[in-house]
Amino acid sequence: MNFLRGVMGGPSAGPQPSGADTIQKLCDRVASSTLLDDRRDAVRALKSLSKKYRLEVGIQAMEHLIHVLQTDRSDSEIIGYALDTLYNVISNDLEEEEQEENSAKQVDDLGSQFTEIFIKQQENVTLLLTLVEEFDFHVRWPGVKLLTSLLKQQGPQVQQIILVSPMGVSRLMDLLADSREVIRNDGVLLLQQLTKSNAAIQKIVAFENAFERLLDIITEEGNSDGGIVVEDCLLLLQNLLKNNNSNQNFFKEGSYIQRMKPWFEVGDDNCGWSAQKVTNLHLMLQLVRVLVSPTNPPGATSSCQKAMFHCGLLQQLCTILMATGVPADILTETINTVSEVIRGCQTNQDYFASVNAPSNPPRPAIVVLLMSMVNERQPFVLRCAVLYCFQCFLYKNQKGQGEIVSTLLPSTIDATGNSVSAGQLLCGGLFSTDSLSNWCAAVALAHALQENATLKEQLLRVQLATSIGNPPVSLLQQCTNILSQGDKIDRRGSKVQTRVGLLMLLCTWLSNCSIAVTHFLHNPANVPFLTGQIAENLGEEEQLVQGLCALLLGISIYYNDNSLENYRKEKLKQLIEKRIGRENFIEKLGFISKHELYSRAAQKPQPSFSSPDHMMFDHEFTKLVKELEGVISKAIYKSSEEDKKEEEVKKTLEQHDNIVTHYKKVIREQDQELEELKQRINTLTSQNEQLQATVTQQVSQIQQHKDQYNLLKVQLGKDTQHHNSHGDTLQMNGIQTEEVSKLKEELEEWKNKHELLQGQLKEKDSLIEKLNSSQLEMGSTEQSLQTSRFGGLEHSHELQKELEMLRSQIQLQSAEISKLQMENQKLQVMSTATDPMLGDSGATAATSSELEARLEQEIKELKSQVKALSEEKESLKQQLDSSTSTIAILQDKNSRLEREVAESKKEQDDLLVLLADQDQKISAQKMKLKDFGVAVEDEDDTESGDQGDEDEDGDEEEQDENAVVSYHDN
């Protein structure tokens, strides 16, 4: 122990050994000592030297420390010292004095090299994972810190080792459930490093219930009011969700979006905004944006947007948006978050349009935000966020676009001037002296017109009063006036920015709107201004303006309907050829897509610029340029004859498409009718099945009545044999004669009914035979109709089977009637046999009254049974009548369907004739184009590209024809 006291700073008589010698002796002590206490003291000494002599300890002691981890697992204290020593060697978290002595690059290299040595043997990482499972604080905590440091130095390599290790990720997930906050918090930091840029580990961590545990920790720590632990948990959630569609879907399906709402429930007194709270809320907003990012799949984004609306998260964000005292950076991020939550979701956009600011009188939130956008005193990032919010509100929202444009139209402008509308704010920003306001207002107004030709035409009605006494001018005219004045107006900011914004607005306005192009060309000063700008040789700053002027002039040519004689397509092309030159025009047009700021704007929808001077292009406008650049270049080189032929071909193709669309609509309607008829047939079939079940039930009841009747007959026979006396026979004879007469009458009625029913059955049989013969004749006309008619034949055969069943039932009942006749005859014979015995009445007078009562009771029971049988007979007759009406309905329906089949065949023949005529006209037009020397793709060349479409159309027409045939047959 004297040696260790010298190492630890105790008194020594001899000279002090150097650090390297001391470390070497300690390493030998660890390797050779047999006593655990000696090894523990040596490792503790190495730990104390590891910070100052990091390199020496790492080189000499790492192997011995790893051996200690492998062999001394039973002693937690020495394991903890060894893990702390390895952490000091590998980690780059040095103190300030050491950072001053060593450069950052050397520190990074040293930690990375030691990490590479440690993980060279994968068993070391597996051993470390096993140690992290230990519950002992002195083992688990240093193990977590060491593993975190390894991931920081060599992340991908350590991630791969942990991924292939059995239950490697699951072991680390247990750290979040540790009751000791230090280990739990460091476990969150470990999982942060583990999940960086590794989708496989991210999925495993998510399915190990990470979302539930992290959200519980955030709630326990106080949500946004929590400390740095909340920040760490939010960073880990971002790692798990960002660019991981599987985890995002799991997060949404697990109803975790609903648990985010309490994060944004800030109090009314927003005076206590600590730096940590601002950081936490900023990360929470970013987490919401991760779920609804425009780069996510559209379906996933839409489902998350709907969930946020239904759980009230969007409403909570709008509350923060309209609150007072919110820090500027939180307000900016909240605006960006609301923007992406409502982007492309009609429900959310409608709700946002209804949000009002808490002012007197209340103003729409959109108006309040636009006021901030056109206010040059507001921060630049805030103004960019408001512009992004306005763009997202109008994205795929024609209703919102119409509401914005309507505030500019004369009929909807508030004459009192008490309220400021969105349109007035946009016009004010468009014509202000601040170039950034000009650009933002121009881009916002362009988004109100995006892909909406109707609003482009309506905006032409907007009139502006420039000054008192002068007539009003249109908004289009005012934009071109400001554009032509250019440098004459004194503006704050970049003058090029204002002109670029106005040119983007005009290009969006005129694209795909011939009426707007006509209004633009109607001003005689516009075309000379554009050609003059394009023809000049200006500096690099003006090249962008030249390219946009070329694009605007190209749009005026491409969407020109030749309604103005002086500005027809051909004349404008000649003007370009004379004043500019076609090659020079195409070169200037290419300046746009080659610009660096164009490439930046095309990357993502959010306008993010480092400075106001870089704010030149809008994301949606880059899509328009990409779409129009090629077609304008082709249009410039086309001749007038080619344009005419192209227009004729377009018109012909449009007419052809209209005809095909009309007939497709007719076929769809016929398909709907066919479906309705099929449903009716299914209903009738179900009714028929119900009737069959009823008949079966009644047959069973008849059988029961028959059995009861036989029993009564047997009992009656026994009683007559036992009481064969003169007085009894006298009374029975009197009763039987009366009952026999009644039974005869009933039997005559049943016979008549039976004959009527048989006659009706014969008539129905003849009708069914006629139907079968007519259907067989129809089946021989066309083979393609046989399959569709098979269902109708089956239906008629089923009806015939039902009639056969009814006929058999009637035959059974007729047999019963014959039996009753036979029994009646027997009773008559018995009555005649008892006539000679009338003289001996005195001997049996005592028993006659009793026998008479019994016979009367049995006869009443027989009458009730006969009555029940007659009622059942009536119900069967009603069923037969209903089947007769069903056959008549089906016969009528069959004749009507035959007429419709003939009409449908006639319509199809007409359609084929029309299509053949159209094909002949198209081929004739192509031959004319070839005669004029125009390169036209032949059908053989385009067959490979269009074969799929033609096959789909052909299959669709064939399916429609088959559907029509099936409809008529059914």
C-alpha cells in the first residue's frame, strides 16, 4: 500500500516517478495482483490519472480495464472504476484548461481513435450492454455514459453492433423505466445518439413503447414549463419521427397526437417566458411540423392534419397565434406550424378563415397577419412566416382564393372604410415604397390566382383610384405602369426585388388565361417595354429581370387567341426576330432557371432566406417556369401555318374527346340503371324465398292436421263398435244424416275449387312454355347475348319449379278430399245398416244421451279441422295468384328489355360510325401536316407509348358494351 500512497500524493522520501512510469506500474498491478482490493485500488488510481494523462492511460491501461470488466463482474466497485476510467479516456468532454492546451481537432481524433480500438472487438460492446442491465447504480450509470460516448465518436459502427446484438435495443429501452432520474435522463441522451440517422433502430425503439414513456416523462416534468429533461425527450421524439413514415403512422394510430394538445396550453399571463420554456415550446412546435411536413407522403400528412383538428390542437395553436406577449421567435414558429397544419386541408383552412383576433371590433386572423407582412417595421423572419401562412391557406383552396379576390372587386368593397380587407392590404403593399412589401404582396396575390382561371378573369375588373380628379385604372394597368417606371420611384430596399415580384405576378396572372393576355396586349406600351428590356445588355442584377420579361412576352405569345390584329402570334414572333433575335430570346429566357436563387426556391415550399436581398423567387413560381420554358421555346420557332394547323388539330381532338366523354357518360348512366335492376331482382328473389319458407311451414301444418284426423277417426270407430245399440244408432242416424249433407256440400265446393285451380295451372304452364320458346328464339339471334340471358332463364325455371310444387300440394289435398268422400260413403252404409233396428229402442235408452253428447263434440272438432283446411287452401290460392302476377311482371319486363337492347345496339352502331369518321379526319389532318413538312409522329411510333392508354379505353368500351347487354338481358 506504500506504493499506492506515493501514487495518490502521499509523502515519499525518494524522487517522484513520472506519469507514464506510474501508469505502467498501476497497469502491472492490475494485471498481476491476486488480491481484489489491490486491483480495485490500482483501478481507482488509474481513474484519478485518466483525465490529466488521457493518452497514456488509454494506450497502456485499456486492455487491462477491459479484462477487469470481463473477470471481476462480482465486484461492482471495481467495475464502476473501470467504466469511469474508460469514459474519461474516450470522452471528449474536457475541462476548460485542457481545452485551452489541446486543439479541438486533436481532441476529436484522440477520442475517435480510442473508440475505434474499443469497438474493434464487438464483444466489448456486447459486454457493455450486459453491464448496463445491472441495477447497481455504480455500474449502470458509468456504463450508460460510456456507451453514449462511444455512439458520439463512432455512431454508425456502434449502432450496427447494437442492432445485431440479441435484444440490444430492448435492453437500452429499460433505462427509461429506471426510478433514478439521473440514469433515466442519461438514458434519454443515450437513445438520442442511438437513433440518429438509423431508420431500423428508430422503428425498434418506437415499437418498444418509446412514445408512451417519453410522453409520460414530459407530462411528469411539467410539459413546456419543464427543464432540460423535456428538451432531451423532445429531441429524441424528433429523431424517431423525422423522415420516418412508419413511425409517424404509428404515432398517429396510437392516438399520441391528442396528447400533444396540453403542451400548448399557455396561460393568459405570458410574462413568465424563461429561456428553457422558449426552447421547449420551440421544439414542440417543430415536432408538430415533422408530422405535417410537405415532404411527407400526402396521405400521411392529411390524416395527421385531420387528427390535429379533431383533437383541438389546431385551435390551441391559433390561440397562441392571437395571444399577446408571446416572444417573437415562438410567434414566428407558431405561424409556420399553423401554416403546415392547414396546408392543403380544406377543413383546417375553413377553420383558420373563421379565426378572429381579440380586438375591438374583431378582425379576421388573416387580416391581422397580412398587416404584419406589409409592415416594414416587423422582423424579416416574421414577415416570411406570414407569407408562408398565407400561401398555405390558399394552397388547393379555391374557396379561400375566391374570398380574397372578392375583397378587391367593386361590389364587395366596404364603402364606409371602417374595416380593412385582405385585398386592400395586398394592394397597399403592392404599391408601397418598401420593396420587400412589394414582393410579398405580389407573391401573395399570385397565390390567390394559382390554377384558377375564373379568378384571373374577375381580377381584371378591379379598378384603382390613383389620384383625385384622374380616372381609375385597372390593377393590371397599374402593375405595368409601376414596372415600366422602374428606377424612377424612390424605394427602400432592392429595386430589382420589386420588379421581380411584379413580373412573377403578371406571369402567373396571364398564364392559361387568354382574356388577361388580351387586356395586357391592349396597352400599346407593354410590348415595346418588354422588347426593350430584353434587347438591352445589362449587368448581372438586371439579367434576372430580362429573363422574366422574356417569360412574360413568351406567355403573351403562347396563350394569345389572336383577337387583337396588331398583336397576333405571328406579328409578335416577327417582332422578336427583328428586335431581339430568337437565339438571344431563348438565352435570356434561360437566365431564370440558371440563377442560384431559383434553385434554392425550388427545393421546398417555405420561403426561407438569409437576408431580404435574397428574396427573389417563389416556390410555386419555379414550377410554372419549369412548365412553360419548354413550350415557349417551341412556340417561338413555329410558323403561322403550323400554329393554324395545330389549333385545328386541337379543336378536332377536343370535339372528339367531347363526343367520347358524352357516350361514356351515357354508358355510366346505363350501368347505374343496370345496378338498380339487379338490386330489384335480388329483392324479388328474397321475397320468393320467404314465400317458399311459408309454403313449407303450411305443408307441415297440413300433415299435422292429417295425423290428428286419423286419430279421431280411429277413436270414432272404436266407440261405435262398443256402443252398438238400437237407441244409440237411432240418435247417431239422425245426426249423421244432417252432417253427411253438409259434408257433401263442402266436398262439392272443394271439387269446384280444385277444377278451377287445375285450369289456372294449365294456363300458367302454357305461359311458361311460351316464355321459354320466346327466350330460345332470342338466344339463337346472337351468341354474345346467351350468357347474359342465362340468369333470366334460370329465374323462369325457378318459378316453374315453384308452380310444380304448388300443383303437387293441390294433388295431395285432392287426395285428402277423396278420402273424405270414401269415409262419407262408409258412414252412409252404416246408417242404412242401422235402419232395421229402429224397433228395439227401449233397451238402450239409458246410454243414448251420453253417446249423443260425445258424438256432437267429435263432430265439432271435425268441423274446426275442415275449416282450418279451407283457410289454408285460400292462402295457397293467394300465393298462386301472387306468382301469377310475378310472371306477368317478368314477361312485361322481358319485352321492355328486348326493346332497350335493340336501342342500345343502334346507339353503339352510331358511335362506331362517328368514331370511324373522326379517325378518318385525324388521319387526313396528319397527312396535311406531313405535306407541309411538319414532323408528325406516326401511329406506329406512338403505339408503344399510347398502347397502354388505347388498351385501357378499349377494355373500358368493351366492358361498357357487355354491361349494357347484360343489363338488357337481365
